[in-house]
Amino acid sequence: MLSSRYLELLKNDVGNLLILLLQAPVIAIMLVLMVRFEVGAGVFDANKLTQCRTQILTNAGPLALPQAKQVELIDCQKVMDFLHTDAAAQSFVQQKGSVAQALQPFLIQGPGADAQKVLFIMAFATVLFGCINGAREIVKEAAIYRRERTVNLGILPYMFSKVVVLGLLCLFQSAILTLVVQIGEPLRQGIFLPPMLETYITLSLTSLGGLMIGLTISAIAPNNDRAISLVPIILLPQVIFSGAIIPLKDWVTQIMSMVFPTRWAMAALGSSIGLHADTTGAINSLAMIIPIMARSSPSTVTPRPCNACSSPGRLWRHCGCPDDCHWHLP
């Protein structure tokens, strides 16, 4: 009964309901258009998420794929195949302990940064939707709630009515956001389910997390103005501790970030589309919580000293610090 009454109140406020329903499609269309015209199509394509070098320098000398004479970068799956089949590569794998660890020096920094930005906007938008949906819903009815409490209105049924109605709204907004992005920039890969479904589940849970935050703000704020003032204080740390803009390099910030929905959303979304933890600077810290690429476990590649490039009688493709040195095959 409480859910029906609350739903009726939302339907009666047509202007506010239209704004709530249009938030997701407007944001999603803007995001897709900006990506298509400013970044380019195929931002979630595998070759734009992860790329590998065709040659590296190891303690035993250069290790190069057969394609190293023709190209400098290659699909990482071909590197994986090389590590499984080549004799010299297998020796390097034994030294590293596993194929996943041996793959790490081949990975290059950079690919996946655009996809990471898109995922972050999607994750933050869903938290924002949920938080805004719930931030005023309790405090604006404070007087009515107190009056009805005197006639035996229970706290749990009252909260349940808010969560059910606003939760359905969050699910709708997440579905629209996912659908528009899927149409404009198709999602790829996936772990257990189709990538679109995995993304929708992640965004729905993130939005529901934002809704719980919004309802908490609404419950503790003494009035509407104070509730709105608290929203930025709660939302901006979602950006700071998401790991998408500022790398979280130590365990203190890692532990602090665990209370923010955007943090978990970025880890889950990155896993679903195959975004590798070692190929983007900001998302690199996600490796401490969840491996981004199912077939690889992240590790840190230690830069070689700059003077390693000055070995006599050898030709090097790149010698600038702090970049790694790459053996140039004649």
C-alpha cells in the first residue's frame, strides 16, 4: 500500500518524473556522441584495450617474436601463443613462474585509457542517478512521517516502499544507459555472461548503492537544503577514490576506496570488457582488488637503469628514460 501511494505521488509530479526518466538517455546520448566524434569508434575493441610489444630485453638477452622485424606492436594473444610454443620463451616463462607473469613485460602502457574514461562516466553517472533519486525522499516527508508514526506506521515498511519504487527507477535508468552505450559503442568480451548483461548488472548494483547513499543523506539531513548541500560532499569522493583518475598505490587508499561504489563498479566493468590492469596508469591499482584480465595476473614491471641502453655493440630502438629498452633486430 505504501509503495502504491508513493508511486502515485511520483506520477502526480509529472515534471519531476520526466526529469528523472530523461536523465539516463540524455547523459548516454551525450556520452556516445562525444566518444564517436572526439575519440573514434570501436573504443571497446580488443586491439584498443590491450597491445603488446613484439620484443623485450630479458636477463638472458633479447626475446623477440618472429613478427618483430615487421611490426613493433601486436595482439597480446599472439604473444601468449609465442610464450607457450617457443623454446626460448618457455625458458623465460619458467624464470617468471607462469605465462601470465611472463606476459607482463610485453604489455605497453596506454591502450584502454579511452575505454576506461567511458566506463568511469557510466559508473559515476549511475551512482549520481541513485543518489539524486533518494537524497530528498525522506526529509521532504519528515512531518508526514512523524504524524503517521503516531498511528503505528512501521519504519521497515516505510523504507521498503522507498527502496522498491526508487529501486525500479534505478534499474530503468541503468538499462537505458547500458542500451544506448551498447548501440553507439558495442561492448565486447564478457566473463560469464554477454558483456551487455554483465555491464547492466554492474551498473544496476552501482545505482542501487547510490540510492542507499541518497536515502541515508535524506534520513540524516534536517531539511531539504541541507540534504542537497551534503550530496557533493558524498559524490566527489566517489570520483577521487574510483581509481580511474588518481591511482591508488598503497593499502591505505585501497582500504578507504572499498566503501565507494564507483571503485567496485570500475573493477567489475573493467573485468567485463577485458581492460588490463597493467595497460592504463590510473586503473592499474584495481589489480590489488580484482584482476582485470581473466587470463593475466597483474604485476609490476621494474624499469631498467638508463645506462642499460649504452651496452657496446648493440643497437637499441628506444633509449630514453624511464622507458624500457627495446632490442632492435637488423
